[in-house]
Amino acid sequence: MPRPKKSAADRERGARLGRSLREARQPRSQSQVATDAEVPLDTLRGIEQGRVADPGLFTVAAIASELNLSLDDLVGTRKRTGR
């Protein structure tokens, strides 16, 4: 069964994720981060370039962990309090 086409919002969310990961991994190379996170280099490239609009949770978690990022911080869902 074919996957449903991604909406513009899905594609933008994927692009934001890619930008966040690319910024966070600097100055390390894609190759080094992919190796250390134990994810395929092509997968990391695809995510960073926005070609993978909805990467798997465990893939993103492995990359985020390698970059010392929380998933909340990475996707910007952490609730902020006025305290």
C-alpha cells in the first residue's frame, strides 16, 4: 500500500528537524555522527536535507543522543513556564 503524500506542514517540520540536526552536529561531519549514532549515513543526509519528512523515532533518538540533544528540545515541544 503506498504511503499518503506528505502535507506542506509535514515537509516543513521535516526541514526544521534537518536544520536543527545540521546545526547541532557542527563542526562534526555527517559521517562521524552517523557512525557514532549507528545510523546509515544516507539516512542522516536525507534527514538533514529534508528529504525524510518523518524519520523513525529511534533513528532520531539515536542521532539526538549522540548530539546531546533531548527530543523535546530538538522538536521544540517542551512547554515553557513563566517561572
